[in-house]
Amino acid sequence: MKIQKYEFDLSTPRNQYEITESGTSLVVETCTGEAYIQLDDKNNGVIPLHSIGGLHNASFNRIYLSNPAQPGEKVVFYIAYDAELSRNTITLEEIKQLLSEQNYLVNTFTAKQIISQLITANAIVSDMIAAGQILA
């Protein structure tokens, strides 16, 4: 699995800033202001990063980032690519079922948060391995 971290200071306004990165998932770690993306084409629908936890099982080759100037605000997200992801992915319903079997009540939003946190944790560990901070 390939994971790339992106961090943007939102004090600089952007209008469809191109990020050439292929991916199958995007996980928002933090978005303290307003930031929007479009996948693959500048004419595609706008996705508000500040309102979602991420995108999963989405195939894209580039992202266009837009944001108004917002001093002191930032967005941090990870783009992951794994050709095998679709075969190894647990669904939201499966997560809810597993948790309910343990007497945990969970809704779709909570299940999405769990998935986002797992992908973020994987990205952080990958960064630490690459930096030599931990051994694989």
C-alpha cells in the first residue's frame, strides 16, 4: 500500500490547485477551515473536505484543491493507493455488525470515523517506518 500525506496552510487561497497523485482512498486527518476537492476533472462535483472523513474505494489520478483564504486554518489529508484494496475492505455494515455483537451501538458516521482512524494510523506508521523511527 502506498500512502502520501498532504498538509496545506489555508491562509493561501487556492482555486483548483492540481495535485497529481493516484489513489483509491483519501482520509482527512484534520480540516479546521473550508477546503474543497474535485477528483480527476475540474468540472466534476465539489467535495467539501471539512464535512467528510474521507473517500474509500474511489479511484482517481489527480485532485483539484480549492479554498478561500483562512489565516490560521489548515487541512491535512492522506491519499492511499492499493490495487488490492477492494478485496481487503470491510464494509460499514460489517463494522456495525461486529460492534453490535459486542453490545456497542454504532451508526454509519461512527463506522466511517473508525475506518478513517485505522487508515490514518496505518499512514502514520508507514511515515515512521520510512523515517527510520521504527523497524518494519
